[in-house]
Amino acid sequence: MRSRSRLSSHQSRKFQSRKKTRTAVSGAIIVLGAVAWIIALSRLTTLPSLSINEVYIKGGENNIAPELEQAAYGAMDGSYLGLFAKSSSFIFPSKAIAAAVMGVSPQLASVSVSRDGFNGLMLTVTEKAPAALICTDLPDFSNSTPGGCYFADGTGRVYEAAPAISDGVYPRYYVPSLGGLSDTAIIGAYATSTEEFDKLQKFYSGLNGSGFNVDGILVKDGGEYELYVQNPTTASTTAVIYFDHNQSFDAQLINLVSFWKQMSETARTDGKPLDYDYIDLRYGANVFYRLAQ
């Protein structure tokens, strides 16, 4: 019985040793095979016939097209893990390319990235539509087409110099705090916080919807504002309306509309002209005013 036990033990140890050897060899073969595949795939991503070597721009201004192309090529420079070329037609980093292109200019609203054949990359660019005009000078209503104005997007970010515009297509804000900056510094800056800008835009829209002819809003320091509207009787003259952020813009708009309608109806009944020097909304439901002399 003892001899059989020693023989069985001896055979078992030899079997385990051979099994370990076979496992090690199999593992080595698998690793070598994987390495070979990685090397082959790595070389495949560098083949010129399967790499991006042309960037096409669809939409956008031609003057920034070279910068957009350069940004796209820059995002495809290098490789993943030092092995797989980012310029490969199959694994190019579309999100990184879009982010790099968007960073070129604040006037871009969106960029979509797609492959054009095996060697081309198509960038479809959409530019921002103006949400407002931001003017850096103080209001001067003797000049019907003021200069020094810029287009801003829906967040209040300035993105492009604007031509002289007098037709009131866009809400106009005067932000003299930007007046000391160069054109380069103004482009990309925010006229005010996005939250404040959104409130002002809604206030402006409410004014237009209530029949006011708005010439603009001056954004002052400390949450103070001056609204400029054409007078009811003499449209060529301007009334100044003071408001601030200590009350909600909605409440001040309601007070203004109610006051304006009541005063206009009384003036029509009495057959008298109605032109304001100023209207002050900063004292709750009490609206103070002075008529033009």
C-alpha cells in the first residue's frame, strides 16, 4: 500500500509540473500574439491611405477657415498610448477636434465633425446669431447710428464687432465699463453676468411687447439701469426711465406698463400732450416722474 502511495504522489507532482509548463507556454503564445496584433494595428493606423490628410470647412467665415483647419490638425497630432495614430480615419478624436475648433473663435455656435471618405475630415460650422448689441460708449441720441458696438450671443458674451445699425432690430445695451478695453479684449468678454443679461433680455422683450419704442438700456454700476424710450407725443424725444435690481424686473415692468397706460389715457381724454423727462421705478408701487417742459 505504501509503495503505491509514493508512486501516485510522484506521478501527481510530475503531472502538475507539466501542466504548469503547458500553461506558461500557452500564456506566452497568447501574449506574443496580442503584442503582434497591437503592433500590426498600430502600423495600420499610420498608413497614409487610411489617415486624415485633408480638412474641409462647411459654413463659417472664410477669414477664420485657416485657423479652424490648424486647430483640427493640432487635435489629431500624436497618438493614443504612444501606439495608435490619432489621425487614423477610424479612430480620430472627434470630440477633441470639435472642442479645439470651438476654441478658435467666440463667434462659433457649434461644430460637427465627420469623416469625408478615407482621407478627409468635414467640419460643419454654425455661427452665432446676434441676441443683442453691446455698445461701449455712453448714449448719444443725436447720432442715429452709433459706433463702438458689438454683437453678443444669448449668454451676453461679445463675439464680433457690429456695423452701425439704427433700425432697432436687436436690443441695445450701453456698457461703458467695457469702453477702456481694446477690441481684442472686448471680443470674448461678457457684457454682464449671464443671469443678469437673461433678465434684461426678458425685460426688453416685455417692453417691446407692451408697445414701447425702446432706444436702449444703460447698464450702470451697482445694479442701476437707465432705460431710454421714445415719448408718447413727441417720438423724436427720449424719456429716461430709472430702474434697478433691488426689485424684480417683472414687477417693475408691470408698474411701468400700468402707469404708462393710465397716464396716456388721461392725456388723450384731456387732449393734452404727454412727454416725459424721466420716470423712476425704484420705489416699489410708487412711480415718480417729471414731465418734459
